Amino acid sequence: MDETTPTAPKKSTKTSTWTSNATYKDKPEFPPSLLDSVVNISRETGNTVQIFGDHGIGKSAGMKESAIRQGLLCIKISAQNVAPDDLTSAAPIRIEVEGKIVSTNAANFEMILQDLLMDRLRPGQPFVIIIDDSNQAHPLVQSQLMQLTNNWTIGSFDLKKLGCVAVIALDNASLAETNHIVEDLAMLDRKITFEVTDQDTAWPSKIALAAKYSDVDLKDVFAVRDSLPKALRFILSWRTLDHAIDLMINGHPGFLALPVVDGQRMWLDIVSDGKTVARTKEVFSKIAQALGVPYTETVDMVKLTRDTLRHGWSTRIIGPHGIGKTEMINSAVCSAGYELVYWSLPVTDFDAKIAPVPSQGGHLKMLLSEELLTANPKVIVLDEANRPKDLLAMARSNQVVHDREIGDIAIPGLQAVFAMENPPEVLGRKYSVQSPNVATADRYHATVIIDAADMPWQTWMRENLARKIAVRKATTERRTAEMAASLAEGTDFVFDDSTLTDEETKQVESMAAAYQSVVETFLEWYNNDLDNDGRAWMSPRGIERMINAHVVGAPLESAKIWLAPGEFAPVPLANLQARLANRPVTGMRDLTQNLDEWIAKLSESGDTAEAGNEYTDMVNLIFTNADAVQLREHMDTVVALVKFIPTRCRLTYFVDPNTERQKFWMEAFRKAKAGTE
């Protein structure tokens, strides 16, 4: 099967019966888990049991398995997604007269309001209610849940009469992992409460992982995690370990599974005697060895995107504005044959995606929005995922990301989820974003932090932008006329730029050739004349905007980011204006094309001179501004010239914060030294 062929969403591998696997040939004898006794405690006392524990340790999965082993149906209520208002409501019902429902045309037709209950709370068999993530819910919802947790009733319905035998509430206990800490004694004075650790849930977690990766022996992987101190096990939760295993056996770095909070990845670091000991590489190297796969730190965005679609993962992509994150993913999803469901979280109202409605049988049923009911395999893209309408919207997105559900209803055909975010700040300026807590962040299979250098935007511009501008200019009049006609007819306007007239085709071919040189000039300026800060200020979106401004004669300055009255982004335009005016400007490509001439110029200062001259200063500036890709492209040029750069300048190359540039300079100096021996 082709790598991009849509496949069915993953099915749950959890089971209540034992199946032999590579990790455990025979069912191991684990000590009894606290979770196994919780259902009985609630059933026999008639009290709700509250379980507090760290994120990702398997509380929900363990409780579900425990209920299933006891022959009970498990009904989950995700408190951050489903409020009591969704579970019960009043609706108009036709009354019976003489045993028959009166026709709506009858003169004596009457209707009454009657309480209705969600149909899944009438399953017709004994069941356990699990209230998940109650602290993520709005405070009003937490107050509404008091009735349910106190006497197992909701509205006018007694759930005990409908088969409820136990109510279990699960949540995280610290503000690092939840939105609210319940301090209201009236709420707390309703439950038997236990605190559990990742060791209490180790047995069901190991059993579940062994079953999921049935052909992989995980005993040594479990041993690596078991050997870690509590602080590191908090970061490498059972859920995070699951994601790391999945990533590593598919050729990705395991550290991509580690949560990212406030723009910083939670590395496996230990602080001892005031010193930080980094253990991330050590831990994931051992896990890779235990899995029998190569250890890697290389992030391949193309492969990660493809594997997210193939394996049904949820991937979070964090990067600055304007680098093409959303366009890249949207294009990949559509090219792979999936239906794209795009939600911008600042404007997405989850209440508009699912709502309870009365059914013909007199129950409430959840109704999904049209876009979620299509038959085709689909991918949800959560754009601006850390700019939600409110914290509740961010919490409600958790269920989509992790459980592939909304309002506790499975989303049919959902194959994968991508979330796009900006980091907390860039260039010392803060974005208006919210940071997810660790319990939210660890629900993603992979979180990757990227910048413009990780995106193929320059290739796209070279191949597409000139024609895009030419088509827009050549078809402006026809496009406007067709738009007016569509609006007059009351139909949606769709312009097809693949059907150009003969005259438009000639115009496009002529203009595209001219605009292509403009695009190349702007990219030369970006790659050769700007330093790291300048490139950070000029996002790919900004470059495209500046090209658009230039071709219509607008001042280049106006296309830079406006910061304040009279202040624009500090990006020097002198070299760009010189290039556009065909005045000579020296860059990396110019050094390569005239290498012998530049060797002669630099030789004037001698290969050990500390002062240098105007030419060494110019070459040093070009080396300093070039990114790792440019430097590698011109490796021979750099090796030939770097020996002429003063030592004081060469030393700065080794303290570059960019690790790829550091690796390049180590290699370049080795080659330069070898060439002189």
C-alpha cells in the first residue's frame, strides 16, 4: 500500500482478557492495584470515589479496565466537554388522549415540557460513571456536578434506578496540570478520596503497552523507566512513554514525545547540588537499545507529517508567524487523500460542533456538525491552537487530540490531528497566546519546534510565486467581472485560474519571467545580506508581502512589520535596493563565483594577521550572516577563505547558538587544517 494511502483510524487494543505477547508470554503476577478496589468501594459504600494522580499515568484507562473485568459497562463523562446541561434537559412532548397520540391538526392537541435524559445514561445494564478531568471544567460546571457526585442523581433522574452502581471522579491535583484547584469544602465533602502514583497504575499501564506493541519485548524499556527518579517519571509518564515508543520504532527521536510548556520542552534534567545534569540523551539511548532501533536526534518534518497521517497520531507544531506551518500541513493532508477539517481555535465554538437534541424515543442524543459526519477519512487541523476563545475551548480540544472524541462521542473516520501554535515570544516580543499545562501538552504524540529554516518555503517561492503574481495581475479585470456576476446571481464566487484566455496566457508568460528575477533577487538578499535577527524579522510571509508590494510600486518600507508610530521592523533595505537596481552587492554566491580574486584580496593581510583588512571584514560578515544550509552549499569556498579570517573573528564561529552552524564550522576547520598540511 502506498505510504500516503488513507487507512482506517486505529482501533483500541485494550482488552479485558489475557493475550500472550512478546513482553509477557504468560500473564505476570503483579501486586493488586488500588484501582481494582475503587469500583467496589464506591459500589458498597454508595459514595463517589475521587482519584487524584499525575497526568498520563493511566488513571482513566486503568479504571475502565477494572470496570470491564468486573463485568460492568463504563460510561465516561469528560467534564471539560460535557456539562450536566448536556446530559438532561426539558423538551416539548405530545401528550396522549385515550391511548393515542393526538394529531398536530387536532383541535385539542396539547404539549407539555418533560425532562429528558441522555440516552447513554439508560444503557439497560449495570454501569459505572467515570467523571474525567473535572478540575478542567468551568467552575459553574463543577458546581453542577455536585448533585451527581453527592447522591448519583441528575435533574429529576435517579441514576441508581437506571443501573448506576458506582461513580468515580478522576483528575490531576496540581495547578501545573489543571485549570482549577477545587477549594470549596461543599464540593470536597462528597467523596472518598485517594491519591495514586505512577507506581499504583504500573500494572495496567504495562499490560496495555505490552498488548499494544505485541511483537516488541518491552521489559527492558519498562526497566529504564522504573530506574528513573520520581521527578523524571513525572515528565516521562506512561502516556509519554507510549508516544515515545511509537515514535522511535518509526524512526523519529523519542524526545519529541516530551511535553512542551511555555515554549520550553520538559527535558529529563536532574538538579543535584545546584548543578543541572542532563539525562535526556542517556534515557532515550537506553530505550532505543531496548527497542532494537537506532538512536536519532534528527527531526524529519516530511516523514513526521507522513507518519502522523499513516499511524493516526496527534502532532503539535510550534513555530513563529508566517513560516507556512498551516499551508504545509493543509497541503499534505489534501495530497494524501484525506478530507481536511480546519478549525481556527480563536473562533471555534465547540458547542456548535455537537449539541444534545430530543430523539423520537424521548431521549437526548448528541448531534454532530455536518463536517464531522462525512464518510471520508478526515484529519482535523487545529490552527492557532494556543489562542482559544477561552480556557474551556483549549480544555475541550484535549478530547479531540487524545481520545478522537467530542462531547464523549467518537468522531467518525478521524485519522489524525495536527495543532499549530506560535511560541510564547519571538525577538523579545510576546505573542498573545495561552500555554497549555503539562497534562494537556503530553496528550500529543509528538511536539516539534521549528523555524523558517525547517520549511521548504524558498523552493515554493522559486517554483510558484512569480506565476501566482502574474496570474493575479493578468486576470484582475476578468476576476472582478465574474465576482460581480456571481454575487448578482446569489452564488458563491470561485475563480478558476487554470483556464486562462489566450491573451491572459501570453501576459502571464511575459510577466512571470520578469517576476522570477525579482523573486530570486529577494531570496538572494534574504540569504546573503541579512543576519540571523534580520531573517527572524522577515518571515516567509513577510518576504512574499514585500515582493507583492514591490511589483505594484509600493515602498518596501511599508511591507515590513509595523511596530509603532514611525517605527517598522529593524531590517536594513540598502542592499536589497542595490540588488533591485542591479548595483553590485557581495554575498556568498559572489565569493564562490570569484574565488581566486577573493583569495588574492585576502592574502594581502597575511594568513596570521590579527587586524585584517576591509576584505576580511566583509567576508567575516558574510560568514556570520549565512545560515547552515548556505554554508554547506559553499563548503569549498569557506574552507579556502576561512584561514585568512583573523583569529578573534574565527573564535566567534564556535559560540554560535545554532548547533547546525557549530557542526559545520568544526567540519570546515578540519578540512581547512588538512588542506594546509
